[in-house]
Amino acid sequence: MAHSGWFTQRFLIGGLSVISVLTLASCQVSQTELNMPPLSQADPMVIPAGFPKPAIPTNNPVTPAKVELGRQLFYEVQLSRDNSKSCASCHSEAASFSDAGNTVSMGVFNQRGSRNAPALVNLAYDTTFFWDGRASTLEDQAVLPILNPVELSSDSISVVAKLSSNTFYKALFGQAFGDEQITMQRIGMALASFERTMISGSSDYDRFMAGDSSALSKSALHGMQLFNSKQVNCVGCHSGVNFTDNNYHSTGLAQFYEDQGRQDVTRNPQDNGKFRTPSLRNVGLTAPYMHDGSFATLDTVLGHYREGGKHNQTQDQLIQRLNISDQDVKDIIAFLNSLTDKNFTQRKEFSKPANQ
Ligand code: HEC
Ligand code: HEC
């Protein structure tokens, strides 16, 4: 075993230099522009200044080889039954890895899903996944869309067989895990590692937080004050570095929910219509909004909060009719738009690999 560890390391270093040369050569956005520390060969997790260190599971450390494999898999159509779709079909980089413009997502064979695909951003900081929180690790989450009959609709045997017949993937799994064996568990680990590197921290808001007082317009600044105020209190739920409390709430979207949300997981009627607080990072790029994609614009989302929701049984106390002006609404939207991070949505390290 000791021997194989040494071998793995040598092999990794050999593979690594190829990966990092590719990554650096194709990198167009400079690191200073990104307001981020330089990419290091040893650690592909680029943590923006002022961000806490995310918790990485000790049994799945983020390594460059795993991240590169995860990126390949994220764009790999062979993960779908008919080789037509990949994760990226519903999670597109330009839209912060949400399904821009689609109310709900379309899977293989033109099947219609029932929920809006959320942005994938700063997931390394989140502790629950999916609108109802039914996955508690990214590793667990990642294999579910592959098997979901209305998403990629495949099965473990075909996926493992397809990838195992490919010398390219065998080599990548070898570099990532020390031997060439391909399993669903390893696919999940690699996808999770890639997703953990998808960190956004260079929006105008981040520049402002880092001390550049001119980074936010007057309107956005006032919007931020309202967002954080006791009166409006968006921060009561959209809190922390990823603007989520990782908890579930009914915002009173409907009087009766078609989709039971968190209740499907807990079987507790108190959880009816509760959904996971979504991150608001890049929210300006991820329309339509809410778990069902029922709001086309940020204006309509704000209209909903201003009205105080539709008052169902489980609606959160924090959702109350807001006594704010039209200008206040514009200012809050200006603040939400200041969370847009174009460096994130253009980063070559996250884009479709050249070979695919
Ligand atoms: C057919 C469209 C589709 C495909 C393909 C797809 N997803 Fe998703 N994804 C969704 C939808 C819709 C949701 C929300 C589902 C829910 O909450 O029940 C989602 C949720 C997620 C989440 C949870 C995010 C959060 O904040 O809770 C992650 C992570 C994710 N997908 C990653 C992936 C990965 C990795 C793949 C490829 C293996 C993939 N998705 C393939 C549509 C898709
Ligand atoms: C009680 C907790 C709570 C409060 C307070 C709250 N939100 Fe939300 N927010 C949520 C939840 C939960 C959702 C998802 C609801 C759903 O899909 O049914 C959401 C969704 C959103 C979305 C849609 C994001 C997306 O990707 O679909 C936006 C934008 C938003 N909130 C902004 C705000 C603003 C602005 C405020 C303050 C006016 C606010 N929220 C107050 C919990 C809250």
C-alpha cells in the first residue's frame, strides 16, 4: 500500500503539470481583476479575500486531478441515457450555472421536470442541497441527476460501462483516485470537487466589502441598507457569504402549494410549501425565479415580498407587507444586481473543456 501511495503521487504530479499548463494558458481573466489570490498548483480552491474557508469533507479532499475530472464529467453527455445531455445542459455557466430562461428544466426525451434549476454558486459553503434539502452532501447530490428518470435518466451500469470503455476517462480516474477503477461513488466525488471550486467573490458587492467604497452606486448602497434593515430584513433568511441560512421557509408564494417542498422529505405538515433559501449570488442572471420558476423578473419577486405573500398556514413570520416606496424597490434590485460576478460566469476553469 505504501508503494501504491508513492506511485499515485508521482503519477499525480505528472498529470498535474499538463492540467495546470492547460488551465493557465486558457485563462483570460487576470487574477488581479478577479480580486483573488493567484491560482496555485497545489490547491484549485480559490478562496476570495475575506471569505471563510469552506468545510471540505476529509474523505474527499479537493485536488487538481479530481477537479479536472469533475469538469469533464460535468460537460459529459455520456452521463445521459441517449448521450444527448450533460449537467451543463440545465446548468449553464453564462447564467451562473442555472437554467436561464426555462421555468422548469427539460431532461432527456423532452421530459419536463417540475422545478427550476438553481444556480450552482458557492456550493462549498452550503450544507443542504435541492429546493427541499433532500441531499446533505454534494457527493450524494451529484449522482442523483444521472439516475433521475426525467433528467439524465441513465443507470450506474451503463454510465460506468461507457466511461470505462474510454481510455481518456480511465487515465483521468487513475490520476484522480490512484487507480483506474470507475464507480458511481468516484463520479460523485469528482463532480463534487469541481463544484466546490465554483466560488464567486468578485462582484461589485464583494469589492465594496473589501473596502472599495465607490464599488456600489448610491442606489445599490441604499438597497443594501434596506436588505439588511430590521424593517425589510431580507437578511433574516438570505444571510452569510452565500446569502442563505441553509434553512427552509414558506414565503407564501401560493395559498395552496402544488409542490409540498420540504414536507416531501420530513413528512411533517408544518413543512408544507417550505423551500430552501436560495443563494442570491448572480441572481441578476438566473431568471426565472423561485422553486417553480413562476416569477419572470426580480420586479415580480419584489412585488411578492412587498405584498407580504399569500398568507398560507406555514408562511414565515418574517414575510410581512412591506411599507416601502417604488424607489426603495428599485434600490433593492440595484443591490441584487451588484451581486453579479462576470468573472465567475466567464472563468475558463469552469467552462466546457476544449476536447468536448
Ligand atoms: C434536466 C435538467 C438537469 C440536469 C441534466 C442536471 N440538473 Fe442539477 N438541477 C436541476 C433541477 C431542476 C434542480 C432542482 C431540483 C430540486 O430541487 O428538486 C437541480 C439541482 C441541482 C443542485 C442543487 C443546488 C442547490 O443549490 O440546492 C446541484 C448541486 C446540481 N443540480 C448539480 C447537477 C449535476 C452535477 C448534474 C450532472 C450530473 C446536474 N445537476 C444535472 C436540473 C438539472
Ligand atoms: C423567511 C425567509 C426569507 C425572507 C425574509 C426573504 N426571503 Fe427571499 N427567498 C426565501 C425562500 C425560501 C425563497 C425560495 C421560495 C420558493 O421558491 O418557494 C426565496 C427566494 C428569493 C428570490 C428568488 C431567487 C431564485 O434564485 O429563485 C429572491 C430574488 C429573493 N428571495 C430575494 C429576497 C429579498 C430581496 C428579500 C427581502 C425583501 C427576501 N428575499 C426575503 C426566503 C426568504
